Amino acid sequence: METKEPQEQKTPTVEVTVDQGGPIITNTPGSTSANQVQEYWDIFVSYLAKLPDYMGDFFSTYQKPLITVGLIVGAFVTVKVTLAVLDALDDIPLLSPFFELVGIGYSGWFVYRYLLRASNRKELADEINGLKNQVVGGNKTPKV
């Protein structure tokens, strides 16, 4: 029986040099795998060292869209949490009918206070216009 000694396989390795434009990859035969690992490790470390600069540039370039996306996500989360809390409150016995009675009572008071007489309707219109002027801005100052 003949035993063959394992032949040393020479695999082509990759030489990577980092330039300002990015990494340049070239094949170099005869390098050992330890050198390959070291080269890749050096590239990885150099990218990690530059990561704060890349992130800073990214956030400064896309600041407004990122804020918009953040606000949309925040609004979505707020709506979901609010609906979950309301659903949990709705599951409590006698609490849902109590809230309905409070809403009916407040609606009745609002109609009695502001909508039955013309003078009260004018007062409500003045309050609404005052709030509009505060929010939008206007010449009139609201009554305090």
C-alpha cells in the first residue's frame, strides 16, 4: 500500500489596500492564511475606527428625513399604546358604562351651557376665535 503525503495546497490570497476611495483588492499568490487574517482584521479595525465619522456624515446629511421617520414611528407607537390602554380599560366591568355616562353628562352640560341661547353661542364663537388667534396668530388678543 502506498500512502501519499498530503501536499501543501497553495491557495491564492487576496491583498487589500485601503485608499481614500475605498479598498483595492488584488490577488497575491504565496501568502499564508495568517497574513490573510491579519489583513482582514486590519481592514475591519480601520472601518471601525472610521465608523463614527461615517455615522456623523450620514446623520448630518439625512437629519430631516430621519426626524420625520422618527416622528411617524413615535406617533404610530403612541396610537398603538393608547388603543391598548383603552382596550384594557374597556375590559374592566362597569368601567365602560361609567365612562359612557360621564360622556353623556358632559355632552348634556355642553349643550345647556353653550348651545341653547344665542348669547352663549356668541360667547363660544368668541372663545374659539380667540384660540384660533393664539395658535395661528392674529391681531386680536384672546379674552382672559
